[in-house]
Amino acid sequence: MSPRKNTRAKGRTLSPEQAAAAAMVAEARQRGLELTGPDGLLKLFTKNVLETALNEEMTEHLGHDKNQAEEGRESTNVRNGARPKTVISDAAGEVSIDVPRDREGTFEPQIVKKRQRRLGEVDEMVLSLYAKGLTTGEISAHFAEIYGASISKETVSRITDKVVAEMTEWTSRPLDAMYAAVFIDAIVVKVRDGQVANRPVYAAIGVTADGRKDVLGLWAGVGGEGAKFWMSVLIDLKNRGVRDVLFLVCDGLKGLPGVVESVWPLTIVQTCIIHLIRNTFRLTSRNDSDAIKRDIKLIYTAPNADAALAALEELEEKWGTKYRAMIQLWRNAWNEFIPFLDYDVEIRTVICSTNAIESLNARYRRAIRARGHFPTEQAAMKCLYLVTRSLDPTGTGRTRWTIRWKPVLNAFAITFGDRWPAAESY
């Protein structure tokens, strides 16, 4: 049908696109078609658009319209009928189209390429569902239920396998030379390697000099989380270009400060205050929680390290006999606890905890819970990478922080002026 101009009761002239759509709607109603559904207008519209585009491509390929070849031309290539093909559309499900052929078989369609079975963003949709923790079988069932289209588990696996090379490139990409802060943590995934076992996956987030959040990488470990493996992680970051980190924030891993010092000698290791407080209440009775909460608040809100030490000694005098393990916990973590007390409020607020990476871990855990366990380590890493990729539309895992980081970065630039990069270098 040819698009024609039409007018509404109020006299407004329709555009050619609107007129074409209105004509198709009118025809669908005359033929008793629904607008949506297995045999609805949307599917008919998709079929007409694709076939029209394919025929236009064939005309351009041959250099003439159907039955309009010039006499005496050199080429003998002409149209040679059409072959049926079924493609999957995001909106219309399975659509049957006729793809034109030429006699010499040299036609290479572009809008629906040879061997292409899916249209639009189906691959991206599959990757998004996989990142949310759906299994290949669940994704296949989702497409059958929502779109009425059949997409096998093997096809889903092939789509998700496409990201393996991308993931490898991402994990080896060059990084910035300096990060204002790096937050590290590990999560546990279940991998079925003979039998289901817990495997740690290490993650690191860096804050760049221009205030962007950069997921630096994911590393699969063996056994429990430990400083020894973190050494290999930090060396990997250094080999990828990271020359300096102002603060490294962790959850109090034993032996980590020595590891960090051997890689970045000037980096300040800060233990997570939130983890320290949580561990405190694991060692105390619930009946004493309110009183202890008030007492330890005097430690982590102290104006300086000396005042914090005085508050700790008061805590020991009051509770040391009853909760010796609690006091020992604070004593053991003291050297990694006090660094943030030397800085102003803006810097204190963002380096006192690993909250910056906890939101990422929450996304990871949501996908892991949905899956239960993974058949291989690669399947687990693929899922976590796709979660990371979904955080940033560019697929690099780098996004801008909230505005609260701006005053913090200004404070960093003043406090660490000798190590802060010049404006033209970032």
C-alpha cells in the first residue's frame, strides 16, 4: 500500500509516516486483525517493512527494478524468486519473510543478513537476563512465554559465550596511573567442579581523579579469602598501569598492609569501620549492645588518634573484664583503623568503610542467589562480568559517582598535592 496524506477532524495534516500507519491500522481492522498477538498488525507491519527493504537492497544490487533491466547490458544477473525465512523480532516474535534471490547468488542482504535469525537487541536482552541470574533454560522459557518465539538453550549459551573474549579483553585493559581510593572485597560463589564447593571471587573498585567509579577487575581464587591471593591481584593492577593509590580500603584482612606496602609503598591501608563495628557486636551480649554502641562511637568519631586511643582505654576499663575478645579485636585492628582520623570530614566520610563496593557486591549476590551454583568457574565469571557490564551503558564498568565525591576530590588534591595528577593528565 502507498502512504497517503490524511486529515483528522480538527484539520491537522498527518505526516507520511503517520498516514502509512493509519492506513495499515485501517486495513487490519477491515481484515479483522488484532494490533498485537501472533497474527496481529505488528507482525504484518514488521514483515512488510523487512520485505520492502530487502527488495530495495536487491534493486540496488542489480541496478534495476523488477522486470526493468535495460537491453544490451553486460550483466545477466536477475531476480530469481525468493526463499522463505523465519526471524525473531523483539516486539513481534517469530516473523515469516520472503528473502529475494538473484540468479548468480551474489546478493548479500544487510537488514537481515544471511544466517541471521534474530532481529533487534535480542542478544543484548539475553545477556541482560543472564546477568540477572536466569539460567539458559529460564531464558529460553522466557522468550517462549513473552514473545512466542523459540530460542533454544544451546542458542542462549552461544550468545553468552560471545562475551568471553570481551571479558578477557576487559580484564587485561590498561588502567589509570593513579586512583584516589581503591576498595577491595571478595564474594563467595558455588561452583560444581566434581562436587559443589565455595570459591572466592575478588573484586576491586577504583575512584579516578575525575570522580569516576571504575570496576578494575574480577579475579577467581581458590580456597578462602586471604592476603596471599590479594598480592597477585595488586601486582596485576600494577602491571596494568596503576602506579599509585592514595587509600586502599578493605575489611581488615590479616597481612594485607604488608602486601600493599610491597606493591605501593605510599598507599594508606584503611580498615572498614562498619566491619569492625559488626564484629564488635558478634562478641558481645545483646543486653549490653546499647551501652557499648555509645562507647565505641566515641572512638570512631574522635577528632584525632590520641582522643580515639583515650576512648579505647575507657572502653577497656569499663568492658575489658567481661569482653576481653572485643578489646583485643580493636587493639589488633588499631594501626589500620586510625589513618582516616588524620583527615578532614570529607575524606573521612568516604574512606571509613567499604560501602562503595558493597552496592556492587549486592548486585553480584542477587545474580548468584538466582543461579544457586554454576557448572564451571568460567560460567560464574561470565555471569559476574555481565552484571558489571550492565552497570555502565558503554560496557566498561566505569560510571560517574554521585556529586558527594566532588568536595572529596578537592580535599584529596589539596592534601596530596605532590601525588595528585595535573589537570592536563586526566
